[in-house]
Amino acid sequence: MTLTQEGRRLVNDDPEMVLHAAHSSDLPDVHCMGLYAVLGDHDFITILEAPDNEAAARFSLELGVKVGVEIQTVPAIPVSRLDHKMEWPPTSQDLPSPSEPEDSET
């Protein structure tokens, strides 16, 4: 999340506003698992538990309106849910096969 100009003003007036807004969602199936202030391109990172991307988008829209933030949503999948083992370095069967050379006209 990145604060807009209005969001910066609101947070300056009430520093806990983002925390309260994230934990007071009207969406019963979306839970804020953590809220972190970060340095860099974004001001905050919120970790959610939501049943699907649509529910996460509704939460993001609600939070953006309440606090004045621009949201970038990044869905995440726990590594333990991946269907195959991840190996490093990748084996030759994990790499994409090179495309067949095209016949050139002579």
C-alpha cells in the first residue's frame, strides 16, 4: 500500500488509522493477518487471508477508500502447496525445451 496525499494527511492526524481500518473490515471472510510499515516503493504491506482474489480485491477497495492508499495486490501460494518438489539447480527436465530451428529459405 502506498499512501496518497490525502492518506498522508489522515495518517499524520491519526497514526493508527491504517491499523484500525485494516482490522475493522466489514468483510467477514477476509482477515488481516499482519500489517507492516516498510521502506521503499510502498509504505505498508498487509497480509490477508481471503477465500479468493475477489474477496481480497473488495478488502483492498474498502481499505483504499477508508485510508487513502493505492493498493497493489500480490497473491501468494505457500511453497508447501506446490505440486512438485522444487530442486536447485533445476534439472534438464525442469527447463523449457529449446524450440526447433525454423527452416530458412536459401
